[in-house]
Amino acid sequence: MLSTLLNKLRWSYRKNVPDLLALLRRNYPAFMFDRHPKPLQNEIPVFTFHSAEPRSFEEKLKFLSCNNYRTLTGEAFSAAIAGERDIPERSVLLTFDDGTATLWTVAYPLLRKYGFCAVSFIIPGCIPEQAPETPAYADYEKNRVSAEALVARERSDFPLCSWQEIVEMHKSGVIDFQSHTLHHHLVCVSSQLVDFIHPRYDFYFFANINVPVYRVNGELNFGRQMPWGTPVYRTEPRMAGKPQYFDDEAARQACVEYVAKHGNEKFFARRDWRQQLTQVCQHARQNGEFEKRDEQTQTIWQDLQQAKQMIEARLPGKKVDQLCYPWFLGSDLAVEQSCRAGYRVNYWGIVPERASNHAGEDLFYVPRIEDQYIYRLPGEGRKRLREILQIKIQANLPRFLSRVARS
């Protein structure tokens, strides 16, 4: 199905090409390109992690420690950029998206070891109460468990930190927990059919976040446990600002029933299963509608407000006033509603024409750069930019090819 392949290519483009264009246009901090950069002053680069592997993460912390860098809390960062206090020399902000299990098993103990802190943007609507007992970092240091054992949970049924773990990290002061929206979800934004839910669908490794949120019997289903055959239309992150397209539930049900009638999972072994389902969907589809602007505005505001309230209720003494956009994609509407919900800071990925963070700049458009670029900071042990990019390409190309193959 050509539309499926094009959709995967579009998402890959949006994930990787902005980084390439930022490099070509030099829309990154000056230290990224200078051969002999001066020590950081009046600038706070923000680095983003999604996971932490023991060896590579500790190497980054060693680099920061050996070169006398200091890490900031979210509150210290926002106060410095707002001009409420001076920007400390050689200061950086480390951020973790999603709150995956290695925040607990790897990042937390290593940050404590080096006397650093970080901000983690969590998804309260997806967090479990408790998680199974996990190997401790102390056991890894004593060679009782492998590095693989520390990261294995991220591929299990409990890939996110539990509330129990989050509360302990919060109390330590090492991790500053902030909002990554309530559900980190996609919405359909077009009647363009791009795929169906099938056994090889790319669900992502937690919470089925690559499955858009649908109405089921008129109510939004944030569980994202959709049956085989569910039509998937072109999607965007909820915070990207496009109105949600509500599909024809009767047509969706016709597709699901067709799959169930023709063997359920076995149906997808047929070479022409996409063509069959496309015909069923197109024949049955009659209605579909877009949400109204007022409805969209209210839904975004409720998401952000509820995420903030839930985190604050769970963590004693916590003030949540910082938001990170899933997939790095926000919108003017999301910024407006985040302000209305009580947020003071919004974090993105690359922000056009804003390379870094200096005092007086807009806290609702904070740019972040990928964690491997820590090695371009001024100091001993810097890596060449070419070396970093080669490692990045080698790591990401197999993932992209495997996802395309699954289409």
C-alpha cells in the first residue's frame, strides 16, 4: 500500500531531516561548529534523552564532570532565562522524555553518583502504580547483573517508571518531574487512509502510542487497544494544532468484522489483505467529521491541565509549570492553552532561528538538542562532529529500514 510507505517516510523525514537542516543552516549552538570554542557563558544548552544505557550514559556524565559542568533543575533554568538570576557559567540542562524504566535503573543512580540532576517529562495517563522488581545499578557495578539486565525492562510489559519509583526519585531532588501531556497521543487529522491495525503494525514500545486515539461509542479511547482491521488515517500529535478527524465508526466496525470473519490474525497472511480491507472501508464509509475549533481548544486545555494536576497530586510539594511536546511538535494553539493551564515553560526540539537559550528569550519556545551533542561542548575529550553523525546514522538506519520493511 503506497500510502502506508509514504506515511512512514513522512514520519522519518520529520524525525531526522530537521536535525540535518539545522546542521546545514547552523541553527545549533556555536560550540557545535567551533574547533576551539570558548567556555560556555550566558547560554544554557538543553539536551534531550529518551533512554539511558549504562556505559554510554556514564561516559557523557564523566565528560560533563571532568570539564566542570553543572546541571540545573527546571526551576533554575527558567529563572535564569527569565533574567531572575544570573546564568551560571558552564551550566546545562539534561532532560528525559517519557519517563522510561532506565530513568530509574540507570540515569537516577548515575546522576546521584556524579552529583548531577535532570528534568524528566512524564505521561501521567500511562504510568503504572507499581512495576516488578528490577535489577539494581549497585548489582551492575559489582558485576552481579549485566548492562542488558538494566535496560531489559524497557522491552517488557512495564517499560515506564512506576509511580512508586517516581515518588522516590522526586523526594531525592535528583529528578525534577514535569509534564509530557496526559496521554502522549496521536489523532487522525485527515480522511486519507494510510494503514490498518495489523500484527506487524509499529505500535511503539510502550502504551501503543503510534495508534491514534479514536472515538468508541462516541467516547475517546485513550487505551489505544484497537482490534485488527481498524482503519488508520493520516495522523498528527494532539498538540500539533490540527483538528481531529473522527472516522465513521460503522465503517471501522465493518473492517473489524471482516477480519474476524476471515480468520482474525491469519487474515493478514494473505498477499492482498490491504486491498480487501481498503475496499471494505471505502464501500462502508459514509460519515466522518472534524472537531470544531472550540472543541479542539477545550480538549487540548483539559489534557494539559489534567496532566499538571495529576503529577502535582502524586508528588508531595510539586509544582508543575513546564511542558515538553511529544514528538517535539507543538503549535501556537498548544502554547496558548499551556499558558492558560498554568505552564511557564514549553520545550520543543529544534526551534527555527533560535540556536540556544539565553537570558530574555521566550520560555515558551525552548530548543533542545540530542544527547550525543554533549560531546561538542567545550572541554577535554570533545568528539568530532563527523564522528558523532556517523554513530547516529549507524544507529538509526537499521531502525528505519526495519520499519519500512514491515510496511
